[in-house]
Amino acid sequence: MSSTYTHPDVAELTLPSVLFALSDPVRLEIVGQLAAWQAGEVPLVCASVGPEMPKSTRSHHLKVLREAGVTRSVQSGRERQLSLRREDLDARWPGLLTAVLSGVSEPIEA
Amino acid sequence: MSSTYTHPDVAELTLPSVLFALSDPVRLEIVGQLAAWQAGEVPLVCASVGPEMPKSTRSHHLKVLREAGVTRSVQSGRERQLSLRREDLDARWPGLLTAVLSGVSEPIEA
């Protein structure tokens, strides 16, 4: 498996694909966890983000989020760290992510 | 075909289903047209809203929007008039529809 992922440039993001990426309860929970992450905390890694689920299911959800430009995956040693592309999304659709996040209930596990 | 449609109550709306309903270019165009409708103008009817497409395709898109609670269809004489459930959506997810609409490009036909 390649150690780097490709991510769409901010100009390539499309509203339908971002909305589709956000249109799933598991992906919304992942995005909520990423949004709640604070600088200084242990980074969120791909292998453990979101609720309990099979590895292949998690990989699928992370792929949908990454390909839509909602999240970024970065290799750090043996782990893939995950972050929210908040600035990019806010630049393209001001207020969208904030409105969605305020509608996301608390994550089951942080 | 029944002359009345069922619509989910505002409390039944869910964020994933609303985001899914909005995650399609044709449905976004329909929502943009509905949002641009002004009081006093000829009401938008189901049969002609959105871009050119087969009747069955339009019906499918309108069903997704209606069942998610994004739009309301009301029988008026021989036509079904379509409206955006803006107040309901704003009440549940303040700012969401506004952010989405600002990302929707101009409708092809008004």
C-alpha cells in the first residue's frame, strides 16, 4: 500500500461530493471527532477514528471523506494521522461545515 | 396516483438524509430554483422544475427531496406545486441551507 494519499486541491472540491461525504452517520461522527480535536492532544489516527467497525468499512468511509476533500491523511511514522480540511472547506463554502457540525451529536468515543 | 404526498414532520428530519438529498447537482439546481422563487411569481410545479430530464428521473429526484424533508409538494388543481421547507430546515440546522445555497451556481432556467 502506498504511504501517501492523493488529495483534491481546494479548487477541485465540489459541493455535491462534499455533501455526499457528509451524508452518512458514521462519516459525520468521524468529522465531529476531527473537529473536536484540540492542538496538543494525541493526533487522531485512521486506524481508530470513528465508532467500532470492521477495518474495511472504516477504510471505505475514510476514502469517501478524503476523496471529497473533507479530510487529509498524513503518514507519520507507522501511523496515518487524520485531520479535517476545515480551512479549505470554509474558504469554498463559508458556514457550511459550522452548520453541519452544530447538527452532529456528540461522538460516542473521543 | 394519490393526490397527496406524505412529508416527514420537522422533528423527523435527519441530517444525513438532508445532506444526501442535497448531494446531487440536479437536486441542488431544483433547490436553488425553489429558493429563488419570489412571492407573487407563478408557482413552481413539479412537472417543470429543474433542468431538462426524463419525467421518471425528475420524479425520483423530487421524491428524494420530499422524503428527506427538503421540499413540500402540494396539489393545486391539476398541478403539484413545489416549495422549499426553508423554515423547517433553518429551525433544525441554522445556517445550513444558506451555506448550501450560496454554493449553488445560478439555475440554468428559472
